[in-house]
Amino acid sequence: MKKLQPFLFCILSICSIYFMEAQTTNLDTEKNTQKITLGFEKASEIVLFKESDTLTIPFSITIDGSYIPSESDNIKVKISSSSNALNAFLSNNEFNIHASKTKGELKFTNESNKHINNFKDIVESIQHKEAIFSLSFTLLKKKFNVPRTEVSIETKISRKYIELRPEKDESNRKYNFFLGANFDLENKIKANSFYSEIDAYLPGLFFKNKKGDLWGGLRAGIYKNRSLSTNKDRSIETSRIEILENLPENDSAIVENKRIIRTPKVSYDNLGFYTELLLRVHNSKNFKMYLAPRAEVIQRVETTSYDFEDLITLGTEKIPKDSLNSRTIRSILSLDRERTAKYYNSYFGLGTPMFYNNKEIEIFLNPVLGMGYSDLARSRTPGREKSTTFFGVFQFHIIEKKHGLKLNGEIRKFFGVGQDPFIVINLSKRIDLKSLIDSNK
């Protein structure tokens, strides 16, 4: 029995060592196996599409787990849509996934398959009929090794639903309504009156070319604005009588005689209507140019007031009240009176409207030359009762699209009739009539 004890001790020792190694191996195996999970960050998303040769769909894939892969781990996914017809236009659909979140764009472009010409038709069919399709990804490998660790990959949200909506093309808004204020730039920059405009821009109505594109259209509008001018070149030195005291119980009045400089100040309240025939001569992604015969009629209400600058005071005197009715004194007193006249201008010319558009702004320029007729020109220039004269107009506007803010202006001039240019600057905001109507429902 004593001889068996050392033998049994050795067997027990060997078994203990084997058992401990097995346990250690199992622990090491559990410790060196990790798992990560990949999936789309969002299960659904709305994508806006404007008619183009490219459809871009953004995506974001997130990684959950204790291990974050790097680019060297070469973890890739293959993304495709549920539309086989659309997949024919994929430019690239394999993406390397690394970091805790990977953002990318899936692009379908006509350039990737020039043998098929109906890319826009396929997108429009999805957009208008199906509206919703899906993206899904597959893993190109489901596990990988890093030093002393094996990482397995599982998926969670592997399908993402896309709703395709038409993007509003701000460059081709058919109807616009603006409200704002005009600015007087001569007497500091300040708002002086109400401005409004309603216009229609319909570029593709008629005249089809060989490619089937419509290159003729119409542009028309109604507006109300105000322009101001201080005609310092018409300032004159003259006499002025100012009544200082004219009490009812007295039979005399006290007046002051002065020499002054009188400067006319003229404002024009304009109500206009215009229409243009648009003939497109250039069309690119961001820039359009037209040749445009133009007709316009403007009703102007001219109000003339006067600024006075004292030169010298000649003294005061007491005069009988009956003297105030004399023609001489009444004509001098009437110099202070505001005068109003209404007349009409008509214009017929040729312009070159130009539109530059991107996602943020629209820039519009429109120089116009032609023949025009003005009642004011007739009244100020004898012998022109039945004649017309040349005119020139330069119009511009800049529209900030996000908030619908519009800076608008024009310089308008009849040539050879002694009439100052009409200069108008205003700032306004686009009013969405549809939203106002819907908000009251």
C-alpha cells in the first residue's frame, strides 16, 4: 500500500494539471472571441429628387460592440436597391466600413450606363407611382481576425426604406407674391412706402425644337412701388413770405420777408403692368437667358413738395388783411403748396432677361431698350403731343431662397425729354399663398 501512494499522487497531480489547462484554454477561448453588429442608422428616410442625370441617396451605417474596426480590417458591405432597373445605373455599391459611424452616398447616374437612355423615366416612375423603395446591404465577410481575437459580424437593420419626393425647383416657380417696402436712398436709407408684386413666370409653353424641348414662354406681372427724387439742379433763389401772426380779432397780419433757395422734391407712386414673350437663347444647369419683346403700362401719381433753405431775412412788417388776397402775395404763398398730378407711361421694347440660380440664391438681370410714350413728357416738352421717344431700363433682383427675401431695383429713363431717371429700390419677402390658405383649414 505504501508503494502505491507515490503512484496515486503522481496520477492525481497529472489530472489536476490537465484540468487546469483545459479550464484556462476555455477561458482564453471565451475571452478572445468578440462580436459586433452593423446596421443602417435609420430604417427610413425621405429623399428629394429634382430632374437630373443623377440620383443621390445618403446613408449612414453604425457599429455596435466593444471593438471598432479600422480601415485595415477591410470590412465591406455591398448596397443595392429593390429596383433592378435602377440598379443598372449604380456607379459604385461597395463601401468600406470603419469607425463607429460611416456616412456615404449611393449614386445612380446615367453616366454609368450610357447604353440605356431611360434613366429619368425610371426615376420618375418610382417617384410618381411606387414612391417608396428600399436599400439593403450584404456583408462581404462575416468575421475577421485581429491579434489574439476573432471578431464576428452580425446585422440588425439591413434594409432601409426610401420615399422619393420631387424637389421644388425655386428657379422655376410659376407664380410669386412679394410684400415689402421701398427705400429712399437720397435722404438716408429708410423705408418710405409699401411695395407689392405678383408675377407669373412660365418659360416652357410653346415653340418646340428638334429635341422636343419647349423654348418659348411668357412672363407677366403687376406691381406697386414708389420712387423719390430731389431735383437739386432745379433749385432756384426766390422770395418767400411767411405769415407770423394772423389773429381773427385783428384787422392786420404780421409777415416776414425772406430770400430762400427752393428745391423741388418729387415722389412717384407707380402702379404698373408688364408682359414679356420669352424666347430662350441659352439654357444650362444654373443659367438661362432669353430674348424678350416687352410691353408695359404704368400709372404714375406725381407729388411735388419743396424744401426751403433760408438765405437772408429782409425783416417783418404789419400789413392789412385785405393785402393777403392780392394776386402777388397769393402767388408767393402758393409756392409752399404741395402739387399732385396723375399721368401714364407706356413702353414697348426688347429685353434680355437673364436668370442665374443655385440652391441658395437667384440673380436676375434685365436690360431693356425701346420706344415709349409719357403724358409727362408731352406736357413738359411742347411739340411732342403725338410723338414717342427712346427709353432705357435696367432691372435686377437677388432672391435668398431659404427665407424668400428679395432685393429688387430698377433705373428707368426717357431720353431727351428733360425727365429725371426713375430709380426704385425695395426689399420684400415672398408670401406663400398656398400655405396661408392651407393654414386656415
